[in-house]
Amino acid sequence: MPYGGFFGPQEALSGLVPAGSFIEEWRYDMKDEATYVWFYADTATGTDVRRVIATAIVPKDAIY
């Protein structure tokens, strides 16, 4: 997660996890849409188990 502001479908992540956290992003392109799935693991707790924290479906050709 960036420390500053940003644009795009990733804006859905703002406030979900601390700034500077590692987020894993998967993107699936299907026809005219892009589906994003974001995962987060709280490694500070000593675990590497990732969980889905947000999803988004946006037009594939969107410009941010």
C-alpha cells in the first residue's frame, strides 16, 4: 500500500490495511471487464495466511 494518494481500482483498499503493507493483487481479464482480487496477510502476527480483503470489477479499457 502506498503512503500517499493514488487512483484506479486500488482506491478500494484505502483504509483497509496500514500504509506500507504488502498487498497481493490478482487481475482477471474477461471480455470487456477486468476483475481485481486483493489479498493481505498480517505478517506481523507471524502468519503468512492471505485473505481476500477486496474485489472490484471495472471496464477493461478504463484509464485512470
